[in-house]
Amino acid sequence: MPRIAMKLETLTDHIFMMVIVVLSVIVLVLDLLTPLGLVIWTLYIIPLGLASWCSMGSLLPITAGVSSGLVILGYFYSPPGLSYEYVAINRTLGIVMLWAVTFFLWATRDQGAA
């Protein structure tokens, strides 16, 4: 019976990873279609939340790192909007927020395991 549980957990982890990738790509596309200054990157919190439910320990920081990279990518390839100084500050604060959320999700996850 434990072997079946391990296979189910592995299947669930793979499904979580696929959903996280699809959601991240959707947020990136939305970010690339909207002008700079709109705060679309906050939607990266959804994949972070899903990553915190996954049993793979390293998926949460990996998702945060990829999301941070996609926020930076959106800065360079989104259509112009506000001035670049404001957008750079906004996105920098966004990356800090993503990592703060990651820290709190990680702490909550570790607290639940104890």
C-alpha cells in the first residue's frame, strides 16, 4: 500500500508543477500584453501558493526565483506605460514582495510539519 501512496504523491506533484508552469506562463503573457505600470505581476502569488502545497521541498523557492525572473522579463518586453523609473521601483518592490510571501509560506509550511 505505501508504494501506491508514493505513486499518487508523485503524480500529484507532477500535476502541481504543470499547473504552476501554465499559470506562470499565463501571467507572463498578461504582463507582456499590458503596458508598464499595471501591476499584473502580483498574480505570481497564485503559483507560489500552489507550490507551498506541493510535497517537493524545493519547488517553492524555485517558483519564487522563476517568478522573479519573469517579472524582470516583463519589465523589458512590456509595452511602454509609465516612466521607467517608477516601473523599475515598482517591480523591485514586487520581487521583494514575492520573496517575502515565499518566506512566510515556507515558515507556515515548516510550522505545519512540526
